[in-house]
Amino acid sequence: MITFDVRIARQVLFGAALSIAFSATAQADVGVGMKPIEGAEVIFDGTRKMLDEKWTYWKGPRFSSSLPIKWKIVDDPVDKGTVVMTDDPAAKGGKFGAADLVTKKEYRDFRLHVEFLVAKKGGNSGVYLQNRYEIQILDGDKSKHGMGALINETPSPYHAYHGVGKWNAYDFTFRAARFKDGKRTEKAMVSMFFNGTKVLTNQTINQVWGGANSGIDGGNDGGKGIIDTPGGIKFQCEGHEVLYRNVWIKELDLAKADTDFKE
């Protein structure tokens, strides 16, 4: 029989463990609804004004839309406010690269927060770091090409996904590739939280996948010819109803190859 004192001790230890776990997540400043950290810039607040001010179309080889941006500002289906929906006729049928949106500003190292909602089953989009490296958004897919995966390179952390009709959050710390005399000496690196769960830690990124229609360097040596240029944050349009809100970024200068973060 367990004595009363032992039971109390176990309860105290269990409570302490929960407190530590909560503290670790809280310190990371991640998850749905997280406000910008100190020094961060809001790059999408749900308004048409900010969408037009800070974003534009990526004019890749398949681009077939036109300004002004055709993505719709719609009411948030869950909370108050407005959000943007990846609904552009040019991308109908899954033609990625035809109407993708990218920030006008380009970035090297950064901390990024993005919130998204998949409105219908099978909804497909993607978040591109430096308009090169895709973190997939694809409802129903648990493969290395699926939800939350560093596409084709890491398994899908599908267990962290909230599901259709609910808001989700990606939080990244990203370090750009390093070069010497024009040659890549260090691969890009990323750490990532998905809805408050850490799913990637100091993950190196090998290449750009998807070909020339995917992003910068996609058509360069089969996606392996990464060059020393910054790139914007890009959201993919594939003719599906995927919503975005609360997007903010903080520029960093990560001299050391370490993207693990608790801020």
C-alpha cells in the first residue's frame, strides 16, 4: 500500500514536472496566438493594406497572375478579425508557382512565426524560407512530403497538427547557408516548433525541391546549386483554401551554426 506521504510526494513531483514542461514551452514564445517578440516586425496582420504594402507575387517561370494581389481578405472563421486566403484562379488545379506570394523584403537569418488554417480536407500550401526551402502544409499527408515536413527531407510531425478548420502555428529559427569564394561551405539550418511542440532542432537543409517553379535555385543544378543571395518569405498557392494570419519576423545574425531557440 502506498502511504499518504508517498502519494503527496509523487503529486508534488508530477506537478513540478508539468511546471517545468510548461515553462520550457512558454520560454520559447511559440504557438497559436503568440504575439511578436521584442524586435520583431509584423509582416501580415490580416489587412489588405499590409498585404499590398509588404507582399507581392513571386514572378517565377510559371507565374501567370497579375497585380494587384488576387488572394482574398476574408473573415477569420474562428476568431475576430480578417485573414488572407490562398485563392487565386491562376493556380487552379495545383499549379504552384503560378500565383505564390513572397515578401518584398529579403532575409538571411531570422526568427519567423506563421499561423495557418486549412479550410477543407486535402488543403495544400507551403511556407518557404528564403523562397527556397519549403515547410509543407498538406492536410492528410503524413509522409516526408506531408504536413509539417521539411519537404522530402524530414518526416511529417503530423501528431502536432490541429486538423482542418483550426489554427496552427509554425515557429522557426533559420540560418542561411554560408559561402566562401562563391562556394557553399555550410548548409542552411533550421529549428522548428509546430503548435508549441519542437519538431526540428538544428536540421540542415540539403537543397531546393520542386524544380524551377518552386523557388529560388530550384532550377539550378537540380536544386543543389544554392547561391549566396537572401530571399523572401513565400506562401504557396495551389488553388486550395488555406488561410494565413499573425505573421511576424525578427532578423538575426547567427555567426554560429546553431538555430536551437528558447525565445
